[in-house]
Amino acid sequence: MPRPPWVDAIYNRATDLILLVIFLAGLVAVLGLGMNRLAGHRYFTPIRLTILAMMTGFVGWWGQGQLSIATPLAVIRTLYEGGSYAFLLYDPFSLVIWAVTLLGFVLWGRGLFCGWLCPFGAMQEFAHHIGRFLRLPQIEPSQVWDDRLKWVKYAVLAGLVALIFTAPARLDKAIEVEPFKTAITTFFIREWYYVAYAAGLLLLSMVLFKGFCRYVCPLGAAMAIGGLLRGRKWIERRADCGSPCQLCRVKCNYGAIKKTGEIQYSECFQCLDCVTIHDSPDLCVPLILAAKRGRSLQKVAAE
Ligand code: SF4
Ligand code: SF4
């Protein structure tokens, strides 16, 4: 009896799937069991960039595992029009990443996918580092504009969902708002305007930190909505966070920390920068002040 096509799909990609499962299980284990140790590691940035390079190279370009808003839209369309969901099974590589992303929603919110598993997100982070290395001036929208622009991605997502019901034939073109097909699926080899768009977003990221992720990406908006499943507040805070200390808020490149010190998990990409600061006696201002006070008291006691 012939095997069903989805079983064939698994067999055809057996080696890639095994490597992917090992890689993702390792990453989730490290983040789940040793996140604070990782954030405090003196080689944290090179380690993170190595993981992101694997995401781009192995998961993105080699494995073609860049998730896309096309999948949730296809699910909504099938719900609306009826039909089979079997299409989800034909790409087991992406299915594994979706499964881990769903687990990430519960454990950390959107951060696991957007901060660690998205190949194009990783490419933008590399672009940012290149921009910093070249000492390019950095644009940082004011708080007011940042708050406004963050809503654009939800509007883009709502527009795509509306197309399902109003003009489904246009959906394929509209999804190109994601540069993923250009940057990952076709390796930048297609019509010049798609290439210009994807490359332009990467150039933009050299001066505006992950501008596409923060303001435009409809998949990121869907991930933020999925992140509402988050079951816990995983970023530790002190009483001084927000009042008076603002260091983590200022250092968070994603603008995901409010003035009050509260974390806006829907914008948090799990970059761990604030975790590094929180745990470091050399960086966390309340810890530095407490240590200074301790030293002064010791001095007074000794006199
Ligand atoms: S916001 Fe979009 S491009 Fe950025 S990491 Fe998330 S899914 Fe990827
Ligand atoms: S610095 Fe910002 S984005 Fe990074 S983990 Fe902290 S809150 Fe999240």
C-alpha cells in the first residue's frame, strides 16, 4: 500500500528533521533551564549571533523553514470556506517550528519565535550590528511615535485578514509585504522590486533597529496575539525598576519596557538584554548602589 504523502514528506526530510529537533530542543532547554546563566555569560552576544546565524543558514536558507503569515491566513481561509487542513502536514519542517513556537507562546510569549527562531528577524539583527560597526547614525523614534508605529503591524495584519473575505485573489500579492519569500525562499533572486524591498528593509535595519519587525511585520503581530497565551511573567523585576531606575527601559532596543518598569510582553523579543542587566552587580543600578551602601557601612563600622 502506498504511503500517504505526508508520511513521504517526513521520510524525505528525515535528516533535516532530526537536526532541527535536536537544535530546537537544545535551544528551548538552554532558555528554559539556564536563561539567566546564558544572559550573564561573557560571550553571550557571540553565542546569540551564532544561534541566529544557524537560524538564517540552516533553518531559513537550507531548510526553507521561515514561517509566514500565509499559514495562519490559509487556516482562517479554510475555516471560512471549508476544506482540508492536510496542507499543514506537507511541510513537516515548518510544522516542527510552528509547534515549538506554540510552546514558546505559553512559556515566554512571542519572544521565542521573534527573538530566536525567525530567519529574517535574525538577518535584521545582523544588519543592525553591521550598521553599528560602520558607525552609522541610528534613528530612534520618540516614545510617542514608537507607540503609534507599533500599531501599524496590527493594521497590516487586519488588512490581510480582511482580504480573505473581500478579495482572496489578491492575497498572494499582499502577503509580499513580508520580504521572507525574497530573502529566504528565493535567495534574493527574483524581480528587482521585490529584491529592492527586502534589501531596503535590511538597509533600514542598519539605522533603525529592526524597523520591519517592530512596526510592519504582520506575522510579528500574529505572534504578539499568540503570545497572549503566555502563562507567566518570566522577566524578573525589582521594586526599583521604573521608579527610580530606568536603565533597562532605556537599553531595551524594542521599547518593550514601560516607564513604570513593567514589561510589555507583546513587544518583547526575548533578547535577554534586561535579564543581563538585572542580574549583573556591575550593571544593575540598584545592585551597584546597594553594594556602595554596604561598603560605606563597613567603613563606618571599621572607624
Ligand atoms: S516581527 Fe516578523 S520578521 Fe521580525 S522576528 Fe517576528 S516574525 Fe520575524
Ligand atoms: S530588553 Fe526588552 S526585548 Fe529584551 S528581553 Fe528585556 S524587555 Fe524583552
